[in-house]
Amino acid sequence: MTDYGFKVSKPGWDVKDTDLRRQIVNSEANSLKIWMEGSSDISVAAWNGSGGNEKGYVEIAHNLGYAPFYLCNFKLKDASGKIYFQDSLDVTMLTGNYINGRCWSDTSKLHCGIWVNGNNLNAWTAHVYYKIMIDKAGW
């Protein structure tokens, strides 16, 4: 290790002689940084009478040239402040049916979608909150 930079060790460990596993921050180590963050509405249409999947979809452009790491959370409009991680939306409003929220990234966009499988559903809106992460070390 060099003798300069920024280091913070975990409680009970001396930052001057402990390894990376016992450090909270070390400016010499690679770490993820937030490239972009924000939120977007996703609208899902009312049931079309076929009993098939209704879906809403949004794309967020990042143009990084590679598929980055990301974090996504979903919130249903009427969820009373609850926020759900990807793939785990509240289904109490859909008796016997399900809601599935998914995100995936490619070289230019973060794709976020919500699929509903059920009958007799009204149109509704969900929000997706996202963070696109990068590691600029070595760039």
C-alpha cells in the first residue's frame, strides 16, 4: 500500500495495518460509482379481455457501450409508501393473479418492464427507481 489516499477501517481495526476485508473505504480499491440515477413511470393498460399478460415498459438510455451493473426498485401507485426490489411486487390487489417487475441492461439502455397476468384489471401505474453503476478505475 502507498502512504497516501483515503482509508476508513471497520470499528476495532487499525486502518494503518488491516487488509481490505476490514476496511469500509479505500481509495486504492476499485468500487462501483453511480453513473446515473432517477425514476420513471410505467403505465399498464387495463385488461384487454383476452386473459393474457398486460405490460408496461420503459427504456433508460446510458450509452456506456457495455451492460452495466444496476439496482432497480418498483413502487405501485397505491402501495402506501412500500417500495419493492426487482421481481417482488405486492400482489394483494390481484387475487389469484401476479405482477412481475424486471429490469435488464444492454450496451446502450436499461430496460424496465412490468407484466401482469390476470383478468378484470383496471389500468394502473408503477414507478421504477434506478441506479446505473460503473467502475471508472483505469479509464
